[in-house]
Amino acid sequence: MRRILSRLFIVTFILSLPFWAGAVTPEKPEFRKLADDVYAYIGKLNDANAIVVVTSQGVVVIDTGNNQPETRNILKNIQAVTKQPVRYVIITQNHGDHFGGTPLFSPPAMVIMHERVAKDWKSWKPHLIKSWRKRFPEREEALKDFHPMDTVVTFNDHMTLNLGGKILELIYVDDKYNPGDIGVWLPQSGVLQFVGYKERHPDIRPDYSHGTTWGMLKQLEAFIPLQPKFVVPGHGPISDTKDLQAMIDYLTIARQRVRGVMDKGMALDEIRKQFHMNEYKGWDRTQHLPITAAAIYRELRGEGPEITPSVEKTVKGTIAKIQEEERYLSVTSDAGQSLALRISNATDIEGIADRSHFKPGMKFTALYEEQKQWNEVLEMKIMP
């Protein structure tokens, strides 16, 4: 951690750096060859990325796309370059936009993840298992009576996968609050898959579902010495070692900024309002900054993850507006109440194939969790 600590004394130099230009991927996804038999699937408009490694003994897929259409597109691209079957799926983080496409490949593909991710999967409620089996209608028979853990292989700190002459190193950097995020290193081609983002404000939350800033700094310190030729971030354009260094600079400034106002006795609500990262004005997703400030505040106080209560509720109504690729719905209940609902890959949807088929005016019933930041839909039935 020596490099991290030394950076704490050079923030005035970092602050003098020029502003950054935004890094947003094009409106259409890209399937790009990085090296022999190694391809990156770059999600559109900063959707989740994936990597495909083709070997003589099968294909390895690292993360599975943002939603069902994206996952199908990944498979289509795989079939365009090889006739080999997908043998392994590697999950780099426990978020639906990275693992949600897994049932298109598994079974028969084996699924590799960190043991902390597996612990969470083992605790899934019945509606999550049900939605998993229904996620891809074309796979209904293969997923009948299937449990997502049936094909899972776990590891703790390090795992080497050697398939058809291709070597993949799975690296977990230990941290108390790392929820199972890993890096995947391909030493033969110099390609690194890492959950961090290029020129995108990191999604660090008070519940530590993406870990902490200190944990991310530890990961960056572990990956930089690899000197990768290509870094495929969780979201955003392909980057390189320089961008890993830029993330360290960013996180160092953010931590010092929050620490500075904490030392002056500023309350959390005011910190959330005043926190900025103006040195990075062109970076994507500025709406996350107040949440990032709250997470750093909690972290620097030595507090564990925020645990927010949720209440299950039901609603019957009509879809009024659809946003962000069907991830958010504005609805009107039959009682006349306006409500915002969040649809995830884990939502069990009946009456339509998947969320891409939502249309304004559809009647529905839904079971959802009322949470601090949004209303998470568990089950939704579209009425005929």
C-alpha cells in the first residue's frame, strides 16, 4: 500500500491536472478482437462489458451482459467466431448486469465465482430462482428444476483456469467489505478485466455492495504491476494502465475531500450537498456523487455497511412511462397514486417474455420492496 499512502501527500499536484473528457461508449455494442482468440464485448452507452476467450477445448465467457438482448447478442458474436461450446462463465461481481445472462449458457457451462458471491446465491428467495429459470424462454426445458448453484465452482483468493492452452488468472484482493469482486488476468495476451470504470464516477454505496474506496484502492495497487495492455472495465471504453492510475488519483482526492470537511465538523447532509469532483467534470454519472460522499463518510468513520429496512408491498395499476431500457417504470396505481418502480434482472415477470416488451398502458399487478433509494420489484404480472 506504499504507493497509495504516498499519493496522500501529492493531492495539490493532482488538483492541478486538466479536466477529463467524458468516456461513453457508442449507441451500439462492439465485439472487438483484442488478441488471438480474445474478444471484448463493449456494452452500448456504458452498459456492462464482457470478455470472450476462445480455446480448442471450449469458450470462456467473463460476465454475461446487461440484459437478455445483450446476452443473446454476446452468444451470437461467439457463434460467429467459433463452433466451440461455452464451457465456463466467470462472474466478476455480484450484480445483475454482470451475471444476469448466465442461464443462457449454464447448464451445461460451469460458473466460477468468489465464495462470497456463492454465499449470497445460496440465500436467494424462491422468486429469484423462479425468475432465473424463466429468464430465457428458449432455455425453459434446460432450466426446469435447475438451481443456479448446481453448476457453481468457487474459490477464495486465487484460481488459475487453464483451458485449451489459454491461461486465466482469477484474482481476489482481500478486504473486509469486498463482496466478491474479482479481477481476471490473461497473461498471454496482457488483458485484464476489472470492475472499475474508465472516466465514470465509481458506484460506491453506503451498503458497500461495491465494496469501499479503500478496498478498490487495494485492488488497483494489486493490478497495476501487471502492466496490462488492455483493461476491460466493468463499464465504459477499453482502457490501460494509465487509467488504473487515474482511478487511484480520483479515489484519493475523494477520500481527502470528505475527510477535510469531516474534520471541520460538517454534517453528513451538508457533505452530500457540497461534495463534488470538479476535477473530473466530464466523467459519466454525476448523480452518484452524493451517494459516494455518504459511503466515504461511513467508511472513514469506521462503520460497517448500511443496512436499510425494506417493506414488501403490492400494487395494481397501469404503466405510464418507461425509462432507461425498461429498468425504471413510472406507474399509476388503480387508487390514483403515482409510483416509480425499478425492474432488475431478478424480477420475476409473467405475461411477457422479458422487460424489453413493456409498453405504456399495460395493466399489471406487482409485489415490490419499498427501499431507501427505490422500489425494487420482486414479481410482476402483466394482465392480458
